[in-house]
Amino acid sequence: MVAGIAVFGGANAFDANTTRDESGEIVEAGGLGVFAMEVGDCFQVPIEDLVQSVEAVPCTEPHDAQVYAKFDMPDGPYPGEPAIY
């Protein structure tokens, strides 16, 4: 079995290699770490299963997805999908 982590735009999970305007909206594409994403950010869906970052784009450009919610998970083991919906 081969495993890997995809990293886009040189961004690790906490980096934001994008440019935002004064309102926080992305105005220039770049790598965006999965822990740096904000509600409203638009991005291209990666084809890999395990990613640290995505290619974020301005929402005025073609994109595959948009962050619509953000929440903290409680400490401990992953409770499974039914518990987080």
C-alpha cells in the first residue's frame, strides 16, 4: 500500500499562501492549509485522499468547492460521521 500527503502551493496544513483583501476574501490564488481555511473560502477539490492544503482561488473564478461551515471537534478519538452531522 502506498500512502502520501498532497501539499498544494507549498502550503502546509497551517499556511496561507494566498492574498486576501481587507474583508478577508481571497483575491489571489495560492496554497491554503486545511487548518487556515475560513468560511466562504473557495478552492479546487484535490483528487488525493489525504491532503494538508488545497489550491484556494478567488470565488469570482471557477472553483469546485466552498467552505460553508467550520467547527471544533472535541478531544479524543474520531467519533465517526454520524456524531458530527
